Amino acid sequence: MSEREYVKINEDAARTAQNMMSFNEYQLGSRTKEYQEDVNEVYDLAEEVVARRGEKYRERAWRLANRYARNMGKYFNEDARIGCMCPSVMISGAGNFPVKKKEKQVKAWEKNQEYYKYCQSIKEKLRNLLYGKEIIKSDDENAIEALEEKIASLEENHQLMKDVNAYWRKNGTMTGCDFLTEKQIKDITMQWHVKHGDAERLHMPDII
């Protein structure tokens, strides 16, 4: 069985976001639980793909599952960050309500919702792989589709590398980084300490 990886969900931001939107008490760990339950469904799909269709699909299935886990972690943390931008009128009251901030917040939510749809497209690829919806394709067509998925993963990693470098330059550590899995944080930190004297920029380890 391949290792399941998770992004650390910013519970402090999630709690603050809820407090700015609702009078209901936030249950600590609830967003992490929601995220991990969602991601585990996709990891279960990846395991089912391998069980049903064979080991030759393992790399492709787990690449999709890992991409989903990383991207959904980013979605959850961005949702919390946006929630902290502006309180609801119920919390703040109608007097001097920051309309411009609310408009900016709504636009940010809409953008993040588009990102959510992108995440779900990754899950759909995994479902298609499980149920063999691409089985009518030729071997060449399947190879091209797998290559396109790998290219998409590499493009995500390229942007991730830029984000990681920016985070390191700002904070001098990867601790608390809310867009990497815990394993990635450990790997990057270890690699940085090894290479710190040889390079000015951080080099990402391979991430499929």
C-alpha cells in the first residue's frame, strides 16, 4: 500500500473564519477531519484502481490521488483565509459595514470555487480510471492521457516550487506552511539544510 499524504489544515484560521461568519462554536479539528475524510475517499479509489485493474496502474492512480490531496488542502486553507477577510453583517452589524471588503471577499470565494472544480476534475479522472471509461481507447491514446496527467502534475509542482521559495524567503522555515504535506515539509527542510551552503535557492525534491 502506498503512503497517504495530507496537507496540514490551518485550524486557527478555520476557527477565526467561522467566528467571523457565525455565532456557532467552532469544533477544533473539524476542518481537518472534513478534509481528511474527503481525501481518504480518493485514496480509497486509488487503492481500488490497483486492486481491480492491476499494479501497472499504481503509479498513475497514486499520482492523481496525491495531486488531489495537495490541491484540496490548498483549497481548504484558502477558504479559511478568505473567511477571515471580512465578517458577516450578522457579526459586525449593519453600521459602517465594510462593503468593499465584502465584495473583495466574495470575488475571492468565487475564484476559490473555480479551484475546487479543478480539484474535482482530478477526482473524476481517477473515477474514470477505476471504472474503465477510457478502456475503448488505444494503448497510444491511454499513454498520451497518462502523459498529460504527468505534465499537469509537473506544472503544479513548478508553481509549488515558486510558492515554497517565497515562503522560505519570508519565514526562514517551512514549519507552518499550509500548502505542503507534512512529508513534503520534512523532505524539503532536510534537503535545504544539506544544500544550504551550495545554493541560494531552495530545490524541491521530486514530487509525483
